[in-house]
Amino acid sequence: MTTTVLRTADELHARVRTGRRAVVMTMGALHEGHATLIRTAREIAGDGEVVVTVFVNPLQFGAGEDLDRYPRTLDADVKIAGLAGADVVFAPAVDEVYPGGEPQVRISAGPMGGRLEGSTRPGHFDGMLTVVAKLLHLTRPDVALFGQKDAQQLALIRRMVRDLNFGMEIVGVPTVREADGLALSSRNRYLSATERRTALALSQALFAGSDRHAAQEALRARAREVPATHARAAALSAIGESRAAADTHAVAKAAPGGPAAVRAAARLILDDAARLNPPLALDYLVLVDPSDFTEIPDDHTGEAVLAVAARVGTTRLIDNIPLTFGAAS
């Protein structure tokens, strides 16, 4: 399909709209993760229109961060976007998005914006929400899609849209990974071969935590189905299942889902990676409530996010995986 490149909001607003408009916001340097977002947008929009924004937002970069280093690959981005199903690539200049210069009025990310990524990168989420708000106004979508890899960003966008009555749907799309498990990111290109091997510890740690969680949830389900009484343990022992009975009884008495055990399983992988050459320098490993990104207690039930951030060499990477802790007891 032919993909139109537009530089101004007036050009975009002049287009005749039919059906739903789905928007995917990017900072360029598109990869398969972005292509998945665009393909999902195409499915949602149907006979409507898919708009991909390409804008490297200066407000999201703090002192010493890689604004100048961030790759600009518009020609390649347009090709990838078109192949994935985009009708329009909206690639405005900085003075189109910020016509009065650096904005004096900005969106505040609130308490959630000061946690985790926000504590490491002060002002980042204020800048992110400000540009997302502006691009939502400029593109006027019915639905906007964002990747779940940036889980805290997605949570804040959803909160902003709800709190400020933006009136469009926000859709989160699961993280896209390479064959070895590394989450796709434009920053992966900065990794040397040896750094990339170390970086695999991020996803490996998340999978280890997820596996531990799944095993505990399965044991808890067994314990709920059959009460772990002494009589039951004796009966199981008679057919060679005493260990299973003990496990079931232990899990039945444990805190729901074992958040501490999930964290510990993930942390083992990261501790090992810290001893590699080159080493992984951990920023944080957390298990948080996706509604506010505070650490969950041991009796938490419902959704949670196991998230990690670390540096390998000069490259900072983030990743996460969603978990659900069973509500039944």
C-alpha cells in the first residue's frame, strides 16, 4: 500500500476520514515490535485509517541522555510502517509540535511518575505525557496503541486519558521478543555481541520469576481442589505421593502466590549476570501493582508486573512481564 508522509497537523486534518483512526506513536528507528503495533492497529481500524507518528521528543531526554545519539531513520521507518499497514506517517518537526518553543504548561505524571523509571530519569514521564497529549490532540484518533514493554508508560497514559477525559481508547500490545527472548528495542543496536549475551539476563530473570509463579499457582490450585488434611496426606503417601502431599500442604499454608519467591527466582539470574564480562549493572527488580507501580504485598491478589531495568555497557534496557496472582484461597 502507498503510505503518505505528512509534516503538519493541517495536512493531517485535511484528510477525509472514513471509519476509525488508529494511531501508533513512535520515536522512529522502527523494528518488528513497532510493526506488530501497526499490524494490530490495522486490524482494529479495519477499513479506517492507521497513522504512525515519528517524533523524537526532546522533553523525554534528561541531562546526559542520548537525544543526539538517538537514531533518525525516517526513510526506513516509512517503508516498515507501510509494509505493516500504515496509511500515514506523521513526522512533524519540533516547531510543529512545540510552536511556542519549549512548553511552559506541561502534563504532570503525579506520584506514579516519580517511581522506578521516573526516579532514575527525573522529568521523563512529564515530558512523555506532554508529547502524548499533544500528539493525541494533533492526530485525533479513535484508538491509540502502545507496547506493554514500556509498562509504566502505558499505565500513565491510561491514567492521563481517564483522568483528563481524552475520550479515546488506549490499547496495550504484548511485548515482542527476538528468538533468544530479548525484548525488541531500538537501543539493542548499541549492544556489542558480548554485551548482548549479558543483556539476555533481563528476559531470563523474568521468565524464571514467571516459572516460579506458575509452579506455585499450580500447587495452590491443587491445594484448593483437595484440602491438605493429615488423612489426605496419609492416603497419598500410601501410593507414593507423600512429597506431593507435603508440597500441597506447604503451598496451601503459604502466602498467596509467593511474591517474595518470584522476586528471589528472578534475582538469582541477575546476580549471576552481575559477574559476567561485561557485567550487568542492575537498576531495579520489582514486582508491582500496575495501577500505581508500588510494590505488591505478600497477600496481593490480581494483576502484577515483574519489571527490571539494568545497564550493560553504556546501554540501559528495561523489560517486564505481567503476572496474575490467584484470588481464590
